[in-house]
Amino acid sequence: MELHLLDRGRIHADLNFALDAEVAAVHSNRSPELQYSEYAVWNLLVDHPEATVLWDTGVHPEAADGYWPRPLFEAFAHHSPGDHDLTTALDEVGYTVDDIDIVVQSHLHLDHAGGLHNFAGTDVPVYVHRRELEHAYLSAKSPAGDDAYLAADFDRNIDWRVVEGERQLLPGFELLHVPGHTPGLLGAHIRREGEDLLVAGDVAFLAENYEQGRDMGASLVHDSRAQAESLRKLRDRERRTGATVLYGHDIDQFERLRGSL
């Protein structure tokens, strides 16, 4: 089983989104300088003996050209998505879109589901948790929910395969329900010789969220209790298996693991 991290570019945003109150005013410094940080956007390609799986589809290539609503782009800017489109990212590791047999959407936020148009009208199955699909439509089609869903990403002719709870996708490839960041967030436990991989994704944007217990900003957490339970579940699996834990947007980890998974 071969694993490849695909480079889908960088998002730039205030560090306080990922690390709650990392920069805060205090009496002696009432106007601290904010930290504008860089976050990795990645997809994971899993070349399994039974199927080639794409984990997430990344940012839409026209996100910086008006496809993303201006307020969202102002908060989470991705300046060159067209240079890191799915076709280019796959080509860098020797694959094409036509090689993909299965897509798994960890969730349907606009930085993770913007490449679904590549699979619209095809027979490629796209796995997503039921609660995520429901919440995405609620968010995009009504005033309820949250603003990080774009109907144009996922309201398409997609061969949805709805996940209930947790399930084995392929031998040695288990889908985990790890809600908190969103109601239907999926992670994965990939078992292979040498070292397992736990895909935590946006349960932990950065290493500090997982390794130091640093909270993410409140705007990035849909359910704090579910978030804490998902972190506990992943840490328990890590202790039992010694797995590498893959975080959602940690650029240092991405650069370290890219090409070495």
C-alpha cells in the first residue's frame, strides 16, 4: 500500500483560528501584533491493492477569482489554488484523475470539497458521513449551520456513498467518525506493515492541538464535547498502535512527511 501526500497549496489566516487566544491583549500590551500564519492544504492518495483512494479533493482552482465568497477569502486566503489544482497535484506523484477509484470526503468545507467537480457525472463513489452531508446542505441552503460550505462544491451529480458511524472501507483501511470540527467529520486508521497512519485531519489543525491539548478557535469547532471525545479516541488508538497521526493543516508536518509516508 503506497501513500502520497498531495500538495494543494497554502491558506493564510490569523493564528488565533487554529490556536485559541494565541495572541491576546493584556494590561501591559493592549494592542499585541497578530500572527498571520500559513497552513498546508493537502489530499492523501492511498494506492491500495484493491483500489486507488483519494482522501479529500481540496480547494477549487478558482477560489481566489470570486468562487469563494469575499468574506471567507478575506479570513482564509488561498492566493494560488489554480497552481495547485487536483490534476497538477496528482501528476506530481504520477497519477491522473482517471486513476481514482474511490473518493473519501473527510468533510465538505470549501477547502476540502472544492475538487468534487472532477467526479461529477462519473461512477466514482464518493464516501461521506450522513451527518456531514445533512449539515452541509443545511448550511449551504438555509441560514442555519455555518458559512464554510459552498453548495457549488457538492450540490452536483455525485455518486454519494453515505457512511453511518464507522466502517471498513477496504482491508486495513477503516473510516472513523470523529465529530467536533463538523458533525460528520471522518478520520481514518490505515494499517500497514511498518507503521500505521491515523488520519486525524481537522480534529487537529496543528500539532499543538493534538500534542499539547491546545484548543482550536471557537469558530472552528461545531461541538466542543464531541471534539474532546474524538481527540480521546484518536489518542487511545495511537497509544495502542504507535501510529503516526496526520494533522489537518500543519505545514511543518506536511513538509516533513511529504515523500516519506
